Amino acid sequence: MRTIVARLCMSEDGIVDKPEQWLRSPGLALDQLLTGTETVVLGRKTFEQYAGSLAGLDQARKLVIASRPVGARPYAEVLQGDPRRVLTALKEVPGADLHVVGSLTLIRSMLRWRLIDEVSLLIHPVAAGRGTLLDRRTLRLISMCARDGGVLEASYRMHYAATAASNSVDSAGRWGGTRSRNTVARTPRPAARTHA
């Protein structure tokens, strides 16, 4: 069974959508997310926005989840039909890991369907201020490393609850692990101290 990894850029205040609004060079950041990927799963909007401009997408196999036609590109395949069934079947086929890059709407759906196994975040030292927050309560940190420019790369393993949330409860599972907020709360936190 393949592992499906969601790869996202995140601001220091937890925002994971519209990196083009809070990063100076979102294309470069997305290229970093693509490093080492053989097969990339993209939503239609992300594919149409970045397919022609990201060097990392040139040689990768691109699987596009779209309900309407998209422009043809080399190494790109449009997957039609029920996305949940298509992605579940893809996960069962032996092969390299599948990386879902930057397609937040698709990632939210896949979290709801419990198809995401890992989440990889590039956490940038930028405050976005508003947008969609990633709820990390269901994530278990497995690795973290520093990159150039103060960027942290953090990898998490998904930890789904044993039972599904009730429809009457607004839970992280119901909303696919993200929530929107007009502004991010800015409460001062004490600095972490270390003792020698």
C-alpha cells in the first residue's frame, strides 16, 4: 500500500492557504515542496495556477483531480470519476509514495476520507495574519529540520480518531483538519528557556 503525503507551506501563525499572498516567492516555496517527488497529486486550481511555472513539476508524474477539463501538459493525467474511489484505488496500487502538493481543498477532502498518512510542512518565518489554519491536534511529529532562511521542515504522521465525529459536532475530523479565521489571535507567549 502506498503512503499519501500532504505537502503544504505554512506561515508561522499557522495559515496554510494562499501562500502567494504572504510569501515573496511562492513558486520557489512550492518547488521546495516538490523536491524528491516522483508522483504528484494536484487539484485542478493548483495545477492550472502553477503547472507551467514550477521546475519541480516538469519531470514528475502529475495526477490531476478535476471534475472539468484542464489544459494538457507533459506527464499529466487527469483522473476522472469519484475522487474518493479513485484515490483509494491509487493508494492500493504498489508504487512510489503519492505527494499531494499545495491543493488545500483536495487535502481537506482527503483528510475527511482518512486517506492522508503523513503531512509535511514548510513553516516560513512570516505572519500571514488571516486565512485557513491547520489543526495539528491529529498530527504526531516524526521529524523536524531547519532549512535556509529560517524555514522549518516538519513531518507528521496522521493520528485519526478511532470513531468518526458526530454530524452535530464541529470537530477537526468533520472539517478535514482545517478551520478558517479572519485573524489569528496574537497573545504574547513567554519565550522558551533552556538551562545549562
